Amino acid sequence: MLNREFTAAQPNTKWVSDITYVPTREGWLYLAVVMDLFAQRVRHALQKQIQELEQQQRRQLQRIFDVEDEIMAKRDELIKKPESRMQQRTSVQPLFTIRWQVL
């Protein structure tokens, strides 16, 4: 018996199981689960690592988006400067005149 000690220091030393049933339209569905208590502890540790890695990934993605925003802002600024200079230097001078008449 486990005496409410649901942890294991080594694999394959403590196992637990349960069985349940679920009613469905086609009849009863029986579900049986067998679990190594050591693996349960490892699974929780792995889940925590996965959560930390997912958080790290979200932070990295946010940094990437922030850098992309900065790049786009600098790009827009770099484009505006030459455009404004080109407009300042542009002048219109008539080269010739065409006269026409409808008959």
C-alpha cells in the first residue's frame, strides 16, 4: 500500500491505476489508466520546463516584433528625406509651346 505517499524516487517502484466508465450514444466507454508515480513527477518537471520555454519564446517573438517596428520606422524616415529633397529641387520650365486649332 502507498499510505498516501504518491511520490517515487525511482522509476518502476510505485504504480497506480484507476478505471472509470463514460456513457456514450453507442453504450458505455471504459477507460483504464496505469501510471508510474516517478514518471508523474518527471512529467510535472517537464511541463514546467515547457512553460518556461514557451514564455521565453513569447518574449523573443515580442523583441523581434519590436525590432521590426523600429526598422520600419527608420526605413520610412530614410525614404521621406530623399523624397522631400527631390521635391525641393524639382522645378518646371516650359521647353516649347504647341499651338493647335480645330477646324
